Amino acid sequence: MLKGKRAGVLLVAAAVGLWFLAAGISMAELKSPADFTFEQGKTSPGKVTFSHGKHMVNDIKCTACHFRVFKMKKGSADTSGEAMHNNTACGLCHDGKKSFSVSDENDCATCHRK
Ligand code: HEC
Ligand code: HEC
Ligand code: HEC
């Protein structure tokens, strides 16, 4: 009885291990999605397009944003008002230190395009 249970636990552990291996391979092959545009708020100075490609620089890894900052699903983030400027979203890096700032008048148009 106990023996059977133990074998079962081992089998489950092996299956989980295989699953991680498979997931690891598919993560490595996972391409970043195409550019997309956020829903534009009423007072927004222009549409903001997010490019994964332009973020795959300076050793930025997927985990810099996923899942700490953003879900891996378009339209999940709170884009109401200036929520995206906060350090819980784009403002985490666009703070004038890690990258250009959301509060620099010269850089509004780097994100907000007419
Ligand atoms: C600089 C931040 C950032 C990095 C780094 C990043 N992503 Fe994303 N990703 C986002 C944002 C923002 C969204 C959209 C989330 C939302 O709308 O709530 C997103 C969405 C996604 C989606 C969902 C697309 C869809 O159509 O729903 C996938 C898949 C994804 N990312 C994969 C990746 C992979 C793979 C990497 C690494 C190669 C990566 N991301 C790196 C910010 C990032
Ligand atoms: C790093 C990218 C980025 C920068 C830089 C940036 N923004 Fe934004 N901002 C966003 C995103 C993303 C949204 C949400 C989408 C939208 O409303 O267009 C947003 C939303 C806004 C909104 C709220 C719109 C609404 O009615 O809900 C205003 C106002 C705004 N930004 C003004 C500015 C101004 C002014 C600057 C420059 C001082 C600036 N932004 C710089 C990304 C940025
Ligand atoms: C993990 C940090 C990080 C986060 C989070 C992040 N960015 Fe960036 N972003 C960068 C870095 C680094 C660059 C490269 C430019 C640089 O070196 O300053 C960049 C570049 C950009 C560019 C300029 C592309 C070009 O050269 O024209 C835009 C636009 C941009 N980000 C928008 C956004 C928006 C919108 C969000 C939120 C949805 C966001 N970023 C979130 C780090 C980040």
C-alpha cells in the first residue's frame, strides 16, 4: 500500500519535471508578439504603441515585465487616466533614470504619437 503511494508520488514528480522541460523549451522558442496600440484615453496627447522588439535591448528579459508588471495578455493593464505612467506600469522604467521619463515634456511624443 505505502509502496504504491510512493511510486505514485515519484511518477507525479517525473511528470512535473517533464512538463517544466517542455515549458522551458517552448519559452525559449517563444517570439515576442507584434506591436500593438493601447486604447487611447480622452485626454491622451496621442496613441501609444508598445513594441516588444524595441524592449528586447539592454539585456531586458521577459521577466522584467512578466508577470511582475504586466500580464501576458493584451488589454489586462489598467490604462485609465495616467495609470500607465505609474511605477506599477511603464513608469517603472520610464522614470528618467532607467530610460526616458513619462514626465519629461520632450519625451511625451516618444510614446504618444499623433
Ligand atoms: C518592457 C515590458 C515588457 C517586456 C520586457 C516583455 N513584455 Fe510581453 N507584454 C508587455 C505588455 C505591456 C503587454 C500587454 C499587457 C496588457 O495589455 O495588459 C504584453 C503582452 C504580452 C503577450 C500577450 C500578447 C497578446 O496578444 O495578448 C505575450 C505573449 C508576451 N507579452 C510575451 C512576451 C515575451 C515572450 C517576452 C520576452 C521575449 C516579453 N513579452 C517581454 C510588456 C513586456
Ligand atoms: C513611456 C511611455 C509614455 C510617456 C513617455 C508618456 N506617456 Fe502618457 N500615457 C502612456 C500610456 C500607455 C497611456 C494610456 C493610453 C492612452 O491613453 O493613450 C498614457 C496616458 C496618458 C494620459 C491620460 C489619457 C486619458 O484621458 O485617460 C495623459 C493625459 C497623458 N498620458 C499625458 C502625457 C504627457 C503630457 C506626457 C509627457 C509629459 C506623457 N503622457 C508621456 C504612456 C506614456
Ligand atoms: C523593464 C523596463 C521597461 C518598462 C516596464 C517599459 N519600458 Fe519602454 N523602454 C525601456 C528601455 C530600456 C527602452 C530603450 C530605450 C532606452 O534605452 O531608454 C525603452 C524604449 C521605449 C520606447 C522607445 C522606442 C523607440 O526607440 O522609439 C517606447 C515608445 C517605450 N519604451 C514605451 C513603453 C511603454 C508604453 C511601456 C508600458 C506599456 C514601457 N515602455 C514599459 C524600458 C522599459
